[in-house]
Amino acid sequence: SPACKDLVAATRDRKLNTFIQVSVVHPAEHVLTRYSSTEIVEGTRDPLFLTGVTFPPEYPIYEETKIKLTVYDVKDKSQDTVHTSVLPDHKEPRTDVGMAFFFFFFTFFHSESFLGCATFRVGDLVKSKDQQLTLTLRTSDGGKTVGTIEVNLVKMGEIEDGEADHATTDAQDQKCALVRECTAPEGMSGKDNLPLLNAVLKNPICKLYRFPTSDNKWMQIREQMAESALSFHVPKELINLHIKEDMRRNQELKELGELAPHWDNMRKNVIAHCDQMMSLYQDTLAELGKHTGSSFKSSCSKGEKTLEFIPINLHLQRMHVHSPRLKDAVYDVVTVGAPAAHCQGFKNGGLRKLLTKFEAERRNTGYQCIYYSPENTAKAKEVLSNINHLQPLISSHADLLLSSASQRSPDSLKNSLKMLSEKTELFVHAFKDQLVRSALLALYTARPGCVLKKPIAPRSGVEEGGDSQHQDHPTQLKRQDSIPHHSEYDEEEWDRVWANVGKSLNCVIAMVDRLLEKDNSSSKEGENAPSPSNRKMSHEGGDWYEQLYPLVVTLKDCMGEVVTRAKQSMTFVLLQELACGLPQCLMLTLRRDIVFSQALAGLVCGFIIKLHTGLHDQGFLQQLHTVGLLVQYEGLLSTYSEEAGMLEDMAVGISDLQKVMFKIIEAKSEDFLPIITGRREHYIIEVQLPAKMFELLPQEIKEGKLLRMYPVLFNVGINEQQTLAERFGDTTLQENINHENFELLKEYYKLFTEKMPPDCLPHFQEQNDLKGLLENLHQNIQAKKRKNVEIMWLAAMICRKLNGIRFTCCKSAKDRTSMSVTLEQCSILRDEHQLHKDFFIRALDCMRREGCRIENVLKNVKCRKYAFNMIQLMAFPKYYRPPEGTYGKADT
């Protein structure tokens, strides 16, 4: 970290505005490479710079490497019109000082005049006393002295001796304390070598700040930002699952059996459309398989069709605070572009509106197909999933039972029977639903040659497992030739078929009990007369395998009969769903898959990071398996024009995360990336932990308990488009989303307080505190206040106090998101770590100008400028405006 003293100005009354350019002279190449620059410090001859520089571990720097520091005085362009060049390869000849006049966005607003330079060897700094060098600044010809430059080697996370006691007046005069940057932040890579995080996080960037506290001590803040490998891994896993699910569904449609011409044509049409969609998914997966390079999708790639499943600009933003008197603390926020289907467009709105409209239209499809409610369609998919999952399991356990019988092993026989009974009972229970009965009747009507004799009166009430509110009987069908008379279809036959499974299981249980009882009796008789001939007779008294085999075959046959009927009836239900809205239904499925994929990638990233930071917190681990985790999304989208459609997509995508469960398993290899299983209505994310980390988990989690997430979204538009929405448009969408999600948050809080002990929260939290915050949030949501950003502040605070996972989103997670996360960081420093009140705005400007978020902008649009203009910023709430000079025309 550099500082200058006694700089000499060209004219006596000239106020110096200086910055330092840092260049590296590589020993082997003898080439000067520009590496970094500090910020400009205005109006002083003794500048203490806020920014320093760190070399990452992989950078080729050695003791003999030389560092050249060049100091420039920045003049206003109106006084001096010298033009500065931008070098494409970031290299310059060693002697070409003029070409070094290059510094970020100041290129077009200022000109620089050379003051002096100094060079030192890295080895000299490392070996020096106190790891500090004081160098003489000289003019380009090496003659005239123009001041001195002090260079300090600062280790991450350490406060230098003599500086911990009090913040100096100099530092306060110059706006804030030192800022340094590094690219190997603690807990992300480097010396910790944490395999799980290294598998998930990529290309970290880090900045270090020091600010004074209210009692004039120094606090140290490490700000970190990293991409996630999950940006591509999760979508690829999901698309794979979609392809398998759709292939299985198409095969089931083909196996539906013979259908009357109307229904058969419908089936052919559906299969043809589904094949087209599958081909699209396969092409997308192939394209993603070719992707190499960056592990994040830049904001400029929002419209790229091949990347539409990938989240936009997904990063972990972390702040690690080291205070003199408080315990070290880490605060994480996942930043990501709002999950939305940009390639699909927003002309007709987003998912929230499109799904409602589609459902209304589907109810009025007339005679063409049968309407089943979304709840019943979901139930049909669940039944099919249970069949596909349970049938092979039962068959496997039945085979194990026979194997135990052939080995004549009583203990093994008992265990095999227990497993077989449990799975078969689940299997039977899965079909005790009115929907299956109703769908079997509907399917019967769709077979060739079925003639109606008399319409069936709708059943009054619904049998066990049904839902009277959402049940739609096939009599809704308008086709008069498709509903049979009751006498032609025996509904009780279905009851007998699946009841036979239970009866055949009971026969198996009874036979096992009899065999074990006989074996027990024989053993006792053998003890009274333990002659070899008696033992031989006992063993030959009956072959267990032979006696069980026919009963097990009967069980499998009965199960096969149930499976055939149930599979066909549930597939018929899904045929109706698809046929009612081709091709719109499939396009909505695609849109929902795209949005969900983006949302899930962020969630998995956030969960793994949260798990990692909470591994030693017993309260958190108890909360994880007892209640589940709150996942709070902060949205900054407006409710005007396209962004309203994005918000509608985002609301559905985040709501869909409720169908995701996490499971933690012990990793069996060095590949720690998560494994995703399931189908569209139910996913399980298996997070792999190294053995040492897995051992830290509670027994319930180790045994595979599924862990629930509770996603909530609060949105407050803050830009100029929201001003238009508030004055001339409609903010109902935002109001409804905030109201609905407040109820979800309240439900989570109720569950949390019922199941968790009060002392599980972090030491500075109290239940009353949380209750008051919830009431305050509710009042703010009900208030008709424009751009009420307090809603977001309160929601974020409640999330942190409940050990939740925090997300911040805008369209690209680049500009508005950057303003929000830096404001949140400084608010935490003020509220929890005693940041000096005079330094709040200075710290905020410093993080926005020199911190990780400006690096995020650079990564996305190759320019260090937030994409705001002066007119737009006039509409922004006060604390969401970036410092002067950091915004201007740039791509969004």
C-alpha cells in the first residue's frame, strides 16, 4: 500500500490531484507491464491512497522482480488537452513513459502530467525492516527529487503495529482508510485449500479496507466476490433430467393402448410436439457442453439463446469484518440477475400472468379434451413418479426375501420382510386416490367402440385421497359418445385390483411368520434331542424358498396389474394437460424450465456457502434439519414495461423453489459438485461433503433427512421506470408479491419459534427484536409509500437474524444490485460494528468506486462505469446513487 510525502508541484500555487501507476518489470523479459493504479487523491501534497495492490498466487512474481511506481498529477481537461492512448495489450516499452498516461475512466475527462517515479525489487520490500520501504521520487531523467513514496507490505487480515490504537487525522481528512486488493481471499482458495468451496467458487476478487470505529479504533473489512461453477453445472444437470422425464412420458403415451380415433389423433399430435421440444433441449445441452472459459454468464449475454438456462452474472458477495472489540463476522449475499426468460420476450407479460391466462383458457376447451385442475395434474405426475420409484424397489426387496429364504437365515428374512412391507404399503397408499378411479373411467370411455347409453351423474363427495374442490369428473366432456353407462364399467374392480396387492403381502407375511415359528419350535426340540438325525429331519421339514416363491410371484403379479392400470390412467390425465393447450402448454413449460434453472443454480450456490459457514454452529445445524432454511430474495425490478414481465417470471421461479429439497451425503470421490435427481414437481439436491466435514453434521442429517427451503421475494423498484409506474402505471404486481411473501415469511417465523429453542439465534439477537421487525415490515408493506426501500432493509435484516440465505437481484445484477449490496455492507458496519458516523458516506463511495462491484461491472461490460446517467439517478433513492465519476454511458 503506497503513500506519498512532500510532492513538488510545477507551480507553487498548484493543488495536486495525484494517482500512482504500478508497473512490473519481469526479469526474463525486460518488459514493463502496467499492472494497476490507485485512485486519485485530491488537493494534497501528502496523499494517503485508498487503493493498494496485491499479486495473486499464480502471478509470476519473484524476489528479483522489479516494481515501478509512477506518480501523475491529474489536471482538468479544460486546462490541458493532452490525449491519452489505450493500449490493447496492456504492455509498454520500458522507456516509454508517455504511453503510461492511462487510468480507467479518467482517460476522457482529465489529462495527466508526470511528476516522478521510483523502482524497487520485491525481495528488498519483503526482507526490509517492518516490511516497509521509503523511496525517492525522481523526474524521468533520474535527476531532480520531487518527493518521497512509502511502500508497505500488508498481510491480509492483519492490522499493523502502532495503527490499531487510533485512526490518524490524516486518514480522516482524506476520506477513508486504506483499500487493498487481492485475488485469493481467505475461505475461497489459497492456503485453506477447501475442496468444497474450490469446487463451487471460481475467479475470486478481493478488496481490503480499513475504516475508523466510533471510538477511533481501526476496523478491517475484507470484501470478496467470486463466480460459481454452478452457473453451468446446475442447468446442465436439470436439462438432462428434463430430457429423461420427457422421453419417459412420450414412451408412456405410446404405451397407452388402443384409443378411439379422436383420442389417438390427439396423442399423435402431442407426441410430435413433445419430440420437437426434446430435440430443442438436446441441442441446448450439446451447446452448453461446448462452453469453455468463464464460469459466469455476463449481462451482455442475456439474449443468447444457447445460454438461456444459465443465470445472469451469478456471484457470491462476501464481507468479512474484523473489529477491535467484536467477534469477527462474515456476511454473504448471492447476487444474480432476476431469473427470467429474456429470449422468450415479455410482450405478453411473464409467467405469473401467462400461467393464469393459460389456466383460464384451458378450462374452456370444450369437447376436445377433459379438464383436470393443476392440482390433479400434479397428482398424476406424482403417482407416475411413485410407480417408477417404488415398483423396482419392491421387486428388489421381494428377490432379497427369496434369497434370505434360500439361505434359511431368520434374521435376514425378518429384515427383508420389513423392507418389503414398508415399500409395498407406500405403493398401495399411492393409489388410494379418487383421481386414479376417475381417470380409469375416463380412459375406458376413450377406448374404441365405447358407446354412451346414459350420462353418469357426478358423484357426490370424493373418496379417500381425493379433493372435492379440484376434482373434475369426466362428465365435463361434451362428446356424447364417449361416456359409458355405469354398468359397463365396474369401479369396484379397481378397488379389488389394488387391494389384492395388500392381501398378497399379508399372505407373504403370514407365511414368513409360520416358517419362523416352525424354525423356532424345531430349534427347541433340537435342544432337547440334539441328535444329528433330528437336526437333519428339522432342516428337511420344509424348504422356505419353495413355500414363499409362489406367494412372492402372486404379489409381483398383483402389483403388475395395478401398475399397468394406474400408469395408463395417469398418462391419460397428462395427455389432457398437453392436448388442451398445444403448443402454448409446451412453450410455457419451456419458459418455466428456463426461469427455474436460473433460480435453482443460485439457490444451490447459496445453500452450499451457507452450509460451509455454519458447519461449526450447532444451533444452525439443528435449525437446518428441524425447520429448514429461509431464502430471502431482494428484487429491484420496476413494475413498468419489460421489467414487469421479468418480475412475473422471477416470482414464479422463486415460488417453484419450494419443490426443492436438499440432502447432504459423504463424497466418495474428489468431485464435490452437487447431484440433482427428481422431476419437475420434486427435486432433490445431493450436496457432497468431504468426510471430515460430513462428520460434523448431526445424526439426522447424516442419515439422509431431506432439508426444506422456504423462499420469499420482496421487490421494490427504485429506478426512473418505477417513477413512471407509480405515477402513470400500476404497482399492483409489486404490492401483491410483497403481501403474499410476507405471509410466507410469517409462516416460517411461526414454525421457527415453535420448533427451535430461543438461544439458537446469534448472540446479539432476541425474539422480541424479530417480532418487532416483522411488525415493522408488515406496516411498511401496507403503507402506500413510493419506492419504500425500507421494505428491503427490514426483510434483509430479518433474514440475517433468522440465519437465512440472502439474494439481491436486478435485471443484470450489475448496477442497481451493486448499489444495494454496498449499501447493505456499510449499513451492517454502522449498525453492528460501530463504523464512525462521519465515515458512512465515505465508506459507501469507497466500496462503490474501488471495491468488488466496480470489478463486476468491468467483467460484464469491459468498462468501469455503472450504467446510469444523471437523469436516471435523479429518480433513485438517495443512498442508491453512485459517486461522481463512476457512472455514464455503458451497456446494460
